[in-house]
Amino acid sequence: MIYLLVIILLFLAELIYFRIADKYNIIDKPNERSSHTQITLRGGGIIYWVAALLYVLFNPSESDWWFLLGITLMAGVSFWDDIKSLGQKTRLLFHLMAMTCAFYLANLFGIYPWWVVVMGYVVFIGIVNAYNFMDGINGITGLYTLAVLLPMMYVNNYIQTFTDNDFLEFPLLASVVFLFFNFRKRAKCFAGDVGSVSIAFWVVTLLLLLIIKTQNLVWIGFLLVYGVDSVCTILHRIYLKQNIMEAHRLHFYQILANEQKTDHREVSLIYFMAQLLCSALIITLYPIIGWWIFVILVVTLIAIYGMKFRLMKISIT
């Protein structure tokens, strides 16, 4: 019954936000680097923050308030950036403060050496930004989030409990509601930075809790598809001597959607199914062959990513 109430509240929150965004002209105008061609409301992913607020109200505890503070910092600076572009230093400062809240929630400080904490900031803030960069076509953020959360729910219920189920189910419900408006040929809204960064923070917080509980880094594989695409694209852009912080159209999903004219929803479904398959193989085969399954998946994904260059040549000719 509580989940039905949450879904209703999220739908209402989204509809209210649409009226606000329409009134204050919070829109996304397509440019030469965009994968869309229509002016669309931006910031619909704010319901991930609303879901976080509802979660804390239904499950009040000191640790949950740290989570709400962290996601509020992430959502606040991102929403501000959606409306008025901010400098990279300002965004980085807020991301550092937000991740500090997540680290405090996970009891990271005082347990691990300083260099591990520093590496944690680099890796997890990197994941948040990669999640944001990958948000470029209809449905990809919502579907990929489902592909991450569903295996986590399986692990939490059948392998190792690392959090309460509501902490997994509230963002899942928010993704379903968001997809109702976004997973369309012509989306009603885009997630915006506020949405992609907020859900990315929620995902990395869950991932952090899982890794610490199990003392195993293999669960980073639950983000393997995004990870390989992001790292390979960064290396490609460095090779081309481009500014990796500027917008571009070189991700594999962008080549499929833009150069190959594949329907956005089909591309998003491909990423969704690819990540579900990777996560299922990790859950099933890691106890048998260990880290080899991780290596095999990385090599396979890199090989698939390499097809991008052939597709780029075909589109040019």
C-alpha cells in the first residue's frame, strides 16, 4: 500500500513540476551536439530528489538524514546548473560535500586509510559525472537505473543484506514514474542534470554500502556498461585532443542514435539489457571463476565499443 502511495505522490510531484518548468521556461533547446530535435522540458528527474525526501519521511533515522543532505546538495547545484550554467569548481565543491555525506553514512572515515578515502572521492564522483554524461537520449537514464537497481535488490534479498529494501525500491519507483514521461518517441521531459546526478548519487551510495558490507569490489560491475563506454570515450577524446568536460557526440549510444539513426528507445533498451546480462553473469559466475568473469566482460564490452569506429566511418561515407 505504501508503494502505491509513493507512486501517486511521485506522479503528482512530476505534474506540478511540469507546470513550474513551463511557467519559468525551464527547457532544453536542441543544438548541434544534441540527440533530440524538439524543445523539451528539462529537470523532470527532480522526482528522484522527491523520492529521497519521501524515503526519509517514511524511514526517519540519523543516517538517512545524511543521505538526504547529500542528495540535496547534488540536486541543488545541478538544478541551479540546469537553469544557469555554473563553473566546474562550484559543481565539484558541492559534489565533494555530497560524497562526504555518503562516506559518513557508510562509516568510511576512521576505518580506511586516507588514500583509500581519496580514491573513493575520485572514483565515486567520477561515476556520478559519467552517469550524467550518459544521459543523452530518451529512456537511457531511467532504464539503466532499473538495470542497476534490480540486481542490487536480488543481492540484498538472496546473497547479502546491505540496506533496507525501501532504500532500493523508492528510486526504482521513481524510475518507473520518470520513464512514463521520458520513454517515448517524443519525451514529455528530460531528466536534466538534477535528475541524472541525483539518481547517480543514490546509486553510488548503494554501491558503496554493498562494497563495504561485502568487502568486495566486484560489485562495481553493476555499472560496467556505462563504465566501459565512459572510459573508452574519454580516452578517444584525449586522443583527439578535445576538452573532455565539453559536450560531444562520441559515446557509443550517441553514434547509434545520431549517426546510425537507431530509435532512441531501442538504444536505451540495448544498454538496459546489456547491463542486466553483465550483472547476472557476475552474480552467477563470480563464485565459480572469481574476477575472471569481470575481465571477460570488460574485454567483451571493449570489443563491442570498438565497433563504434567502423560505424563512424560508414556514416561518413
